[in-house]
Amino acid sequence: MNVRKYCRISATVFSVVATAHFFRILNGWPMGIGDLSVPIIVSWFGLIGPGILAVWGHREARWNNSARSAER
């Protein structure tokens, strides 16, 4: 697997995770692990962290693609 494809796949996964956390915040969906209730503040971290990684992955994939075309 080349770097561009890896960055694209990783960015897509992080985008899905960030979107799920965004909708949880927006709709106030409850979340729990066993008997433990997970507060909404956890989803803010789940939105910001993967969101940054998704943007970074998409930029790396685009940069890697443009760098390759410049080499040709």
C-alpha cells in the first residue's frame, strides 16, 4: 500500500469517527460502557482529535499526490 492510499484511508476513518462524535454532541445521544455513563465532554475530545487527524491525513494525501506529479 502506498503512502497516498494509506493517508486517504486513515483520514476517512478519522472523519467518520469525528462525524459520529459531532452528531452525538448535536443530538445529545447517551453513551455508556457497561454501567458507566460517558459524559458529552468526551465527545468534544473525540471530535477535535480525530478531526485534526482527518484534516492532516487529507492534506498529506493531496501533498503526496502533487509531489509525485511534480517528480514526473
